[in-house]
Amino acid sequence: MNISKLNTEQRNPKTMNIDLMATDEIISTINEEDSLVPIAIARELPSISKTVDMIVASFKSGGRLIYTGAGTSGRIGIIDASECPPTYGTEPEMVVGIIAGGKKAMTEAVEGAEDDHDQGRKDLEDIHLSAQDIVVGIAASGRTPYTIGALEYANQIGAATVAVVCSKDSEMEKVAKVTIAPIVGPEVVTGSTRMKAGTAQKLVLNMLTTASMIKMGKVYGNLMVDVQMTNEKLFKRAENIVKMATGADEETVKAALDEQNYNTKAAIVQILTGLEAKAAADLLEKHSGYLRKAIGE
């Protein structure tokens, strides 16, 4: 594909003279262009919803969500994956981010990595991709050879495949089973796809993991009830979450958390049901961690 034809590589008519603008004009223009991103994503909500259901089906069958991409797209995938364990208490292997060029590429450009079609496949082989997994390929242009190679391999072994792109009729769209394509238009600085395209990708991935974790029972009401206490702030957050979920006083909350080894969901069940600590934990386990089901019983 001729890269000059891509949506992401066109010149933005609103910014042809941005280098002559005053600082406040530059910032205002960037802000106006950024405001177009949620509108573009709104058009893709049906595909995003379909993808979430695919991710949940994968999780429930013991599969993983695997992001793969190069450059900014790969970094965004790794960021989203890395935030799932502390936010939702997931195992690190439940949501995985892979970037062309490996860990080094997170902080510096790795020459030619995105052009290596075969490496996209090899990196998935290295993590023992299975048919139960779902692979989400991310690329603003939708033409990255590395990511296409990964999606093609995933198709071959029967894994679900999704493309998150910001270009129309892309090569990745022809490979993936589902495509999410927010068309955000030309960037403020031509070709700088870390801007609107990167923002769109981040927002889409936020939706994918957040909605999936909600459907996996990681949220009660709108409370993040599987938070992992890895620092003082998060210990305090856990206490506040249990307090908001139960309406209990601070002493009761702390006692329940202590008895449940700071398992927030078990503490909530214990307080709301009045069960002893072990019985509350067993009830939660019986319902696979779904708080509403456990409390309902």
C-alpha cells in the first residue's frame, strides 16, 4: 500500500501554518482536534461491544487477551495489559502486551522491528498462543507487517483476532475477524500518530479491558473490588471501597479486611451477609468471585 494514501498520513488543512501560531493557538488547535476522537470511537461501539464479548468468552474458556503492535501502538497495548493486575487483581498472564522489538522497544526505537512479518508469528509462538486466546492487533495505519504476521498466525491456530486501526480498508482489516476502526482524520502534525490515533487506541483499549473485567465480576456497582494492595494508598483505597460497598463503620471494615487477609470482595460478603470469615470466603469462591451472586444467595 502507498503510505501517502493512508488517512493517518494526510496533511491537516487546519494546521498548515501551525508553526506560525502563538502558543495558545497551537494548544487550542490540538485540543479541538483531540475532541474529534470520542466522536470517531462512538461510530465503532458495535465492534467494540462484539470484541468485549469475545474477550470474556476467551477468559471463561481459560484463554488470554493478547495485544500486539509496533511503536506507539505496541506501547499502548503493553500499558493497558500492565495495568490490569494492580487494578483488577488479574494474573499477569491473563492480559499480555507484546511489542515489536521486545522490551527495549518500550523506551527506544528498534530499527526494522515493525517490518518483520515473521517475528509477529514467532513472538506469539514464544508465549504458546492457543485457540482459546484472543489476539488484538494494534496499528494506526493498519499495514504494519509485524502485526499482520501475528494476526495471520493467530487465525491459523484458531484464536479470535481483532484489529484496532485508524485507517479505512486497511490490510489488517482483511486479516482480522473483527475490526475496530475509529477514523480520527489527519494529525495536527502530519504522520504523528502518537497523537489522535494513539489517543483513540488508548480509549478503545480502556473500553475493552474495563468492560471485560466488569463482566468477569471484577466490579461491584461501580466499585473496583479486586484492587491489589501493593502500597499504602491502595490499602486505604481498599478500606474505602469496602466502606462504600457496605456502609459499615471503619472499625468493622478494618476487622473484616484483616480476617479476609485484605481480600476486599470477601470482606464485603462477610459484612453484608453476617457470615463468619471462612463461610464468607467459601461462598464467594462458590460463585467464582461474582459478588452479586454470592450476596444474593
